[in-house]
Amino acid sequence: MSGAVLRGPQQDLRARLRLMVLTHPTPACGRSLPAVIAECIEAGATAIQVRDKTAPAAGLYETTRRLAPLIRAGGALLVVNDRFDVALAAGADGVHLGPDDLPVAAVRASVPADFLIGASTDDPSAGRRLAAAGADYLGVGAVYGTRSKPGLEDEAVGPGRVEAVMKAAGIPALGIGGITPRNVAEVARAGAGIAVLGAVMHAPDPAGAVRALLDAMELRR
Amino acid sequence: MSGAVLRGPQQDLRARLRLMVLTHPTPACGRSLPAVIAECIEAGATAIQVRDKTAPAAGLYETTRRLAPLIRAGGALLVVNDRFDVALAAGADGVHLGPDDLPVAAVRASVPADFLIGASTDDPSAGRRLAAAGADYLGVGAVYGTRSKPGLEDEAVGPGRVEAVMKAAGIPALGIGGITPRNVAEVARAGAGIAVLGAVMHAPDPAGAVRALLDAMELRR
């Protein structure tokens, strides 16, 4: 059930969802994904979401297996995008479900109780339903819109929406989309963590990008 | 472990894998997939594999959920191609894993003990390894090659290979690829069931195609 009071494990989860890095198979800095992820965790990233829309399951599994030990060693959470089969098989902590993925309630009924389920929405009512269906956290965005994708209109929802969704759902939320050191404080003030892909994976210095975001959130550890 | 002796549940499984129909989202006869699958089971199909390489998980899940009651009512097995997450969430009996899918051993460790795992191979040694890793049955092919795909050479392995893989693995096998009423008896004599996609899904009369195959196997019920 949804509720305004965050209970123990959820309180912990909120801290562990301060800054989630979504992976890209080939980071722009030219170093390997495992090297970049290790740097990001060292720099303070608290969660990693393995994501590769083009890889077959075997490839996503191998990537997740390769990253798992260093993510665990760094005390970060590991979730897999879309596929809870890959997440379970690779020993990840959870799955992140988008709108074209399996329904949250069906996943909740199929996985261990402590397996994390994240889900995406930008709507407070939908957020409440997803929490009731068993989601542990929500990804909300695009907070600041997608950058220059031809043919897509700017659909920025703003940090106020992140807060509204989070409050309606009563579970932790991550703002995602167009977040930079310049605007991240607004999202942090809303009480949400952040999820970043391009801001880190496309950066010449991924660890520096993580530190800049955490500094700007005033939550750098 | 592999072994030449088929035990109880596997013996049952062999009978339940006599004729597996792989689904196509839009059967050529023009009727709906659920209508066609219901006809095929009525005609004697013993197993259905839901398969749609292009659908997102939500679509594959919805298709599986829609087909499940009529497949169950007909006493047939229901497996989902590639994704055990979709299979578990939709209450299917099992998953069929191809070479680009999750490793069998990792899946075996992640699913209930009675959840069926099928895997594809055309190699006896690989079949033995897959059985040892936890596969319950094997798909072997293409038995008679793929039909007129430009750029792909004919890779027919023949019914002898199906038998060799099945014997090496000690678990039931399904021959797949180019099987018709004219050649199906050879596969049946090898002791294997069959899996068909185009022969049924592209047929003007899918139930008639199932009956013709079963008649030719001399195993029509």
C-alpha cells in the first residue's frame, strides 16, 4: 500500500538510491565499462542500472555478471533494466521496469520478497498504483527533457513533478532526464535521488561527473 | 546428469512434447492467434511455444496470458521463447532458450524445480552438457534446413542427428526445421517429437496441418 511514512527498509533504500548510474556498453571516455563503473562507485555512485537495449540476453547477463563483484565490493545496488530473468540469473538486486515491460504486480508475484522493483512513471496517480502493485522505487522523468532528439517534443516534467509523484506513491523516487550539476540541487531539494546516463557515460571524466553531481546535491560522501 | 534411461517425469514429458506449435503473431489463415491455437490443440498439438521476437515484454506477456487458459484447458504445455521472466509472470510451464539467451545452469538456479527448460543445439556433446546443466528437453535442428533464405546456406542436420543428440543427452528432443507430413515419420522413428512454426502458422488450415503431421507420425490421438 502507498503511504506517506517511509519505513525502515525504504528509508535505507532512499539513501542507496542517491545517485544511480545507467550503463552504456561503450563509455565515451574510451575506458572499459567495468573500469568506468568502478570509478563511479569510488566517486560516490550508490546504484548501477545495467542497460543495453541492443544486446541479446546472454550479453546483458555477461555484462551484469562482470560488473556484479565490483558493484558489491563498493556497496552499491545493482539493478538490471527491463529483464528480471537476467537480474535473477546474474544475482542482481533488482529490476527496473519501463512502460513496455512486464506489469509490476506480475513481477512482484514472481520474484523473492527482497528483490527490488523499480518502475517508471511521470504521473502521481500511476505512481500510487505502481507502489500498491509492489514497486519499491520510481523513476520519474524526463525532469529536464531529452536533449535535441529530432522529432520528439520536449517533455520536461520538472522537479515539482518528481516530488508530487514521490509523495503520492510514498516510496523513494529518482529524477531522470537532463540532470546536470547546475539543476540537480532542485531535484535533491524535492527529496529525490537522481539517475543519469549520458551525463556520466558520455563524459570524458565519468568519476568527475559523478563528483560534480554529488557536490551540487550537497550530499557527496 | 545425462543418462540413457528416461525417468518417470521425463517419460511423461516426451509424450507431452509430441508436437509443439511455435506461435506467429499473425497466422496466415487470417483468424486470431487464440482461435488458431485452440484449433491446433483440439487437433492434437501437445505443446505451444509463444514466440514473438519483435514484441516488447508487455506484449509477449499479454499474448501468453491470453493463450494460457485455452492451452491449459486443452491439456497442452505452454512455454515461452527466450524469456523466463515473461514465462514466470504469465504462469507458463517453462521457457525455451536459444544460443543468445541466458545460460541453462543460471536459469535452472533461478526458477522453481518443476519449471521446464528447453534449449537448442544440434551437437550431441553440447546436448549432454545442456542436460547436465538442467535442461529438460532439447530442440534440434534445422532437421531439413531452412527454406530459401537468401544468404544462409542450407544447414540441414537430418533426423539421425536428432537421434544422436537425444541419446547423448538422455532427455527428450524435438526436431525442428523444414518438417512436413512427407518427412516427419523419419523424425518420429528417431524417437523425437517435432516443433513446427511455418508448417502450421503459415498454413491456410492450421488444424488440418497439425492433423496431417500427426497422421504421418502415426501418433495422432
